[in-house]
Amino acid sequence: MNILIHPTYLPNIITFVTIAKAKEVTFEMGDNFQKQTYRNRSYIYAANGKLQLSIPVVYSQKNRQKYEDVKIANDYKWQDLHWKSFESAYRTSPFFEFYADELKPLFIESFENILDFNLKCFEVVCDCLQLDVKLNKTVEYVKEPVALKDYRHLVQAKREPMYELDDYIQVFSEKHGFIDNLSILDLLFNEGTNALSYLESQRLP
């Protein structure tokens, strides 16, 4: 199965379930940027429950921009804030220290475009998961792709359907219960080397 998806910020678990079950992954590179999607947001499990982390972007609704042209608003120190949020949420998780050295450079190196940053995040996370992905990129936007299973809808962060994902132990689960479909980092920090087996055992959306 060759799937078509959007590159997103530290993708959620259901996106990686889909990737883990695919033979090939094609990234949509020709679309317009849209707000309120996972292109520039991710969710983690913090001490007070579900926490949204958003990358600030330079974007105007009046002038439609290609995803590849949208720049990150780096005058705001969002990388420091996001990394401190990860540390606060996951420093007591079983595998935070195991992966921290691989992930922290993402929040030190400066990136101009959000698409480039998201592609780098994907590369680093795949290395952490030890997930080999045959990756392709589109050359133009096609509304109804042929020979590709279209999972571009997974980019939507609003009004998501309920996904039937198996529970796993989370840092604050005794306080707030299980929260599903967070960033892949939640699974990675809590399950570590078992994360890929977990992804492969889940049902496709």
C-alpha cells in the first residue's frame, strides 16, 4: 500500500500507525497551508492534561500560500518553550533520556520554513522508532490521486473522529486517565523500543 499524507509537526500516533502499515509513503508537497491543522501543531500529555504545542508561522489568510513557502516566526522563542514542555511532561517517563539527545537538536537548530522543519522531525522520529520508510514526494497537487491511498484527511486537528487505539501507560494516566492519539513522542517516551510493535498492532483508521 502506498499512502498519501501531509508532513506534520511530530505526527500523531494514528498517522504513524498508517505509516507503519504502508509499504510506501508519499508526502503531499503541493498543497496550500491551512490553519488549525497538524501542520503546525501537536499535542502532548502534560501535568494538567492534554497540551497543545503550536509553531508560530508568518501567514496571511488573504494571500493563499503554498505549504512549502510558509515561514516560521522565529522571533518568538517557541523552540525553547516546546522543549521545556517536553522536559516537564516526560522527564519521568521510562525512555525520555534514551531519546533526548536525538530529539533536542530539533529545538536548537533554526529552520526558516515549517515544511522543512516537519520533514526533519519525521526523519528523526523514524530513526528513533527504527522505522524504515520508502518515501516519495508529490510534484503537483492532485485532488483525487490514482494508485495512492489518500490519508491527507489525517492532517485535520478539528473534529477528529474517535480512533480505537490500545491503551498504554502514560506518565499522568493515574491523574487524568488515558489520552489517545497524542504526538508520536508520547508513545516513544513511554514505550521506547516497543513503540514500533505497538504501531504495527493497531488497526488502520
